[in-house]
Amino acid sequence: MFQGQCGWFSSSVSRDLRQFWVAEGGTISDPRAADFLFSCDASHPDTLRIYQSLDYIEDNATVFHACYLSAVAKAEMKNSVALGHFILPPACLQQHDEV
Amino acid sequence: ATDTDNSSKMLKYRCSGCIAVGISLNSRNFSKLLHSCPYQCDRHKVIVEAEDRYKSELRKSLICNKKILLTPRRRQRLSNES
Ligand SMILES: [Zn+2]
């Protein structure tokens, strides 16, 4: 499923999800080279660094909640999980999302 | 609006952030996809607006930082020239 994709994982993401990514063919890289940015904690310092990066300001970096990977793992059709439902915005904005 | 209203609206307007699946999407292109979608659902609209506000604040503070960083260097250059 993730063949040829580079992912960056915040240290807030569990090892299991990282292993799932690798088992599905993904590789792990630093945040600048990654196609996918995964975190479980928007206020973790390594994730905060992404929110303050130029990539993020210029709309070139969306952080996704690593729950996406567990949803993919559980889904019968792995391709049917909408990535867009797993956006992880900066912690200071998150109270606005609970609409 | 009720839940059924919302979900039928979502189907009708097809928010790109909600219908897009598969590996063609990633952290690099998602934000642009959402910005270019004319039919954002309520949830994605809220996220995009909040993130855009945050990004413009950050942009402003980056410009301020740059000015602060540049000033002493320029001062040094001026004193070297004299
Ligand atoms: Zn949506």
C-alpha cells in the first residue's frame, strides 16, 4: 500500500504504527524529505517544529494523525480510507475543530 | 441543520478533502487540494480557515525576526567599511 512512499514519524507515534508503515512498503525519512508527516500529538516539540517550518507556511506540509494508519490497518479495502479525515492541525487551533 | 442534511450536502458538493482516497494524496499536496476545492465541507472549511489564520500570523512574525537578524549584520558591515 505504501510502496515507494517516504514517511516522517513524530516520536509521539507508537512503534506499532511505524512498523505497519514499513511492513506495507513505506520508508522512514526526515521531515523535509517525507511525503507523509505523521504525529499523534500536535504539541510535541518535533511536531511543533513542522508547524513553524517554511514548508508548512507555504501550504506544502499537512500533518496527519497517525490514527490514519490504524484505520488503514483495520479497513477491509485499504484504499478506501480518506486521508482528509485525519488532519492534525496545530494544538492552538484544535478547540475550533470540535464543531 | 440535522445530520442527514449535512451528509446529503456533503454528497452533493463533494468536498475534495472528504472524497479523496488513495495514495496520490500526501502531506505535500493536501493543503493545496483543499484550498482549490470550491465545495469544502463545514469541518474542512473550519480547519482551512484556522490554519490560514495561523500561517499568516507566523509569516508576519517571520518577517519581524528577519529584520531583527539583519540589523546587527548591516551595522557590522557599515562599521567595517568606515
Ligand atoms: Zn471535507
